[in-house]
Amino acid sequence: MTVAVSLQSHQADPDQIVKLLDTQIDLYHRLGELASRQSSLVAEGKVDDLLSILSERSRLIDSLTALNQKIDPVRQNINARWDALSPDDRQRIRGRLDKIQGMVKAILDSDGRDRSALEAARAQVGQEVLQSNHQAMAARAYRSPVQSPQSPTNNRFTDRKG
């Protein structure tokens, strides 16, 4: 969905602004759905499946970046013309901006929780590896040293006959 905006004049009517914001809402909605799926995968420990989600999210973020480049000139203009807009237009635009802000916050909060969960899982794996290394060291300490054919057995609990 593309919306034509005259960037030369930096003029956009309220309907164009609403269409741009609706497109942005749609992209953030899809990004939020992916963030939900990502959270589910993290909770289930399916870290390998995250790559496809992250790839999809990257494509959506690229689309949002391109859309923001279209919105920026309009946003600058709307700030200058805000008071000239009708109360209904201001309400339509403000409502969409508030919705976008809430969606962004929800996505960022979800990503923060996922990051914390992944860091905790990484720390747990690190702890398990460290514990495994300690167990291996302990097991080696209980083993008798490797005897070469040249060196006699120095086990004090057996005699020379074995």
C-alpha cells in the first residue's frame, strides 16, 4: 500500500496523513505479531527458529524506514499547520499517533523481556558448561596417572605383583 505525497511542496492534506499513518499502523501491527511469535519461541526455547522471525522483522523495519522518510516532510508541515486543522482531523491524526506510540512501546517491552530471557538462558548454558568442566576435572583427579612402560607402578595399596 503506497500513498502519494507531494514532497516538493511538503503539503499534505489530512486524508493523506491519515493514510500514511494507517500504513504505519499496519506495519507496526505486523511487527507486533512477529514480536509475539518471537516471545513464544524464546519461552519454548526454540532459539534456532528465531532466525526466520528476525528476517521477517528486518524486512518490516526496512518498510517502516522507507515510510518514515515519506512521513517526515509531512510531519514537519503538520506541526506548522496543526492549529489550522479541523478538530476532527486533529483527533483522527492524534488518535493514530497515540496508537502508533502504544504499539511501539509494546514491541519494545516485548523485545526487552525476550532479551532478558535469552541472556538468562545464555548464562544458564554458560554455568552448565562451567559445571561440566569442573566435573571433568574432578573425574581426571580421581583417575590414576597414565603409566608408561618405563615407569614402575607407584600404587601404595598394591604390591609389586599387582
